[in-house]
Amino acid sequence: MLDLQSRDMIIPSYAIDASTKSNLGDLVGHNHNDLSGFYPLADGVDAFVARLALIESAQHTIDVQYYLYHRQQTTKLFTAYLLAAAKRGVRVRLLLDDMSQADSAFDLGALAHHPNFSVRLFNPFPNRSLPALGFITNFKLLSRRMHNKSFIVDNQVFITGGRNMGNAYYAGEDHAEFIDLDVLAVGKIVPEASIAFDLYWNHELAYPIQTLQGESDDAALQKVTDHLDNYVKQNHDSNYVQRLRASNLVTLLDSGHLDLDWQQAEIFYDHPDKLLNEVGQRSANMSPHLFQAMGEPKHKVIIVSPYFIPQEQGVKRLTEWAQRGVEVIVLTNSLAATDVAAVHAGYGHYRAALLRGGVKLWELKPSDLAALEIPNNKIRKTGSSQASLHAKTMTIDDSLFFVGSLNLDPRSFELNTEMGVLVHSEKLSMMLRDWVDSKMKLFAWQLELKNPTEDALVWRDIVTGEIFKNEPQTSSWRRFQVWFMSLFPIEDAL
């Protein structure tokens, strides 16, 4: 069981000063005043390569914060690189939400035995042997999770976006892949991201793994070290590692030739007290501040959200924009593509109202995604049979670009903690707009009302001209399951 008094002995730690001499600092430069430089990581392989290359370049600190940390090929390679960095003297701080860590406690505890490697679990389950019992005894708190994604090296480079740690996020699986987006950032925004990390790292809900698992020992650390070393050797010539080597991103990073977009930007994040506050008490919530900073659109809004439940308030806002002449485009998962059918149940009954109000609604197809070129990067499917949208991004009037962990659903707004960056960038905005205008029709169905006076929908394949009267590429049983879930009042928990 979790000893709630054990936090009294926890020593806080903080990011190094951003002015600390670092090779990474030399690469990115310090002559851009109050601007931040951004580089999009749309391709899963490049997104993973960027993380590994930055770990190898680290001289002082690596701070890592994720919601999910799956025990899969990519995560093992990532962890091996972190441990190698710790061995050469780099301080590693790994902060994970406890939702998926029940099977990893031994390994995480062993890693934390290294003097340069610290592991903390956020909002941990009190019963370590039977964590599911926590939902019975304290559902109110344990159903609310840390959903943030943050990766910071030497307080000089920062990566954030939609990706957790696991194969599907980094093009590492043959049967499924998440279509996702991160940005690599340097400049003014990085120390601001470190302040956010420190806030979570030192929060009362963050527990060192030793207080949960007990102290580890040299034998356990050696066992995990040997396992990771052997895993790296065994995968040295694997297809995935060869794809990592083929990425030219390392060369661009090492040479300092990344085509960074230097712009004004702000970081937004929920205060971790959000999980302790009553739902509806928004003093710790980032979303009101984000939407205030985004302002009212004048011409065009593009919203990409894999889990999209606008609720009545969101429908009202989006349709008001559309009726004022703003082009409002929303891309989300189709039922065939989603990995969370319950969310689709919550989203489905808002579609007719959105369409009737003038919103253009698109749903991602689950398969047959070909290579898609975008500036400096690619969104691609490589042999996978199932694609699911996971990117969370928005643009306003081709001038404001947001990317982060925030879905447009009640769980992100009210229950979980989230983060993201808002960049005043025409370049990043146009990257998304160009894809929407020229390529989205290849990868998504457009929804329409069958009849303006009814709620019945049709799905149109713009490329083939096919029209579907039911959710495409789904069975009647799956459609029944979603309909049945929609009968229950679960929307606020989705």
C-alpha cells in the first residue's frame, strides 16, 4: 500500500539554468531574442530519431514526462539510451503517469537505483498489487490522469505534442499506427517548459518509485542493464533500427541545419492541482487561457482531434463561427479508425448539429494510407493495416498553430492534465492547411446530411465518389455497441 507520509522525505529538484554551457545550445544558437524555433515531427521514425539523437547529445540533464510508457521495442530502446546517458553523468528525471506502469515497477525501480536516474510516478495507485481496486476506493482521483507529453534536454531543446512512448506512435508496428504530430522547439519556450516539468516533478502527487516499490539494489540494476544492452544488440540490424538509421534528421541535428521556424510562442499547461480540484473549478485549467489567446477567428479554423466530443457549448461556438462566414473544418477518427469506441459514442450525436450549422466534418479512414509529403517531413503508413488519428492540433486564420496533448473532449478539459504550445506561425499553419486542402480527401470521408431536415448522415469518398449510408468499414455489431454505449450518461467521463 502507498504510504502517504512518505512524501515528507522527498527532496525537490529543478532544471539547470538555461544559460549553462551545452553543445546543444551552440547548435541552436542564442541570437533570436524572445523568439522560439520550431520544427515539425510528423513522421514517426523522425520523431523517435530526434529523441534518441538528443539523448546522445545530452551533457547535463534529460527530463521526460509521459502518460503512457509501453514495454515495447521503441520504449526499450529509448530507456536504454536514457540509462547510457545516466552512466556518462547526465541527470535523468523520468516522470510517468501511473496508469500503465503496474508491469514495469521492478524495472523502473532498478533504473532509479542508479544515482543519476530518478523515476517518479504521478497520481499512483495506492494498492500496488491490485491497482484496479483503487478505482473502487478512490475513483474520483484515480480516474483523472496526467496526460502531458514533454521531453527536454539540457534545458535547450524541447519536444511536445501527441505522442506517448510505444511502437504505434513511432511507426514501429506492422498492424497499427497512430497518425501523430510533435514539434521540436528551441529558444525562449524551453526554460518555460522546464518550469512546467519542475512543477509536476515536485508536486504532491508525484512519488519516487522507491516509495511505491521499495528500494532496489545493484543486482536488480545490473539485471535491467544487461537486458537493455542485449536488447539493443539483438535489434542492431532489425528493420526498424535500419529505418532509424536511414532518417536524415540526425545529420540535420548534428550539423545545426534544421530549418527552424523562429516565432513568438506561448506554452500552456494545466496546473497539477487540477486533479485535486473539484470538476468545474477551473482555476488550474489551461483551456480558458488558451482559447483567450487564440481569439476569435476571422476566416478559417482547422481542428484535428482524435477524440472529439464538442458538447453543446462547443457546437454552439463552432456553428456561430461558421454562420459568421468562417470556414470551420474538423477532422476526427471514424468509427472504423478510432481506438476508443466509447468516445465515438459520445461524439456521434453532435454530428448532425455541426453539419446543419455549417461545420465541415471529416473522419479518417482506417487504412490504405500512402506516403504523404509535407515540408521537411512525412506522414506515412508503412505496411500497417490499421491507422488511427492521434494528433491534436489546430490552426486559426493561417497564422496561429497549436499542437499538444489536448483533445477537444470533456476528459481533456475537465479531468486530465494537458499541455501544448501556441505558435504565431504562418509556416506551420500553412503546412496543415496545405494537407487539408490537397490531401485530406485521400485519407478521410466527408460527412453530409442525407436530408437537410433530418439527422441521417452519409459518408462521401471524394476520390471514388462512393457514398455510404452507415459508418464505413464497420460491422453491424460494432455499430450496435456504439449505439448502446450512447444510451448511458458517460459523456462527461470520456
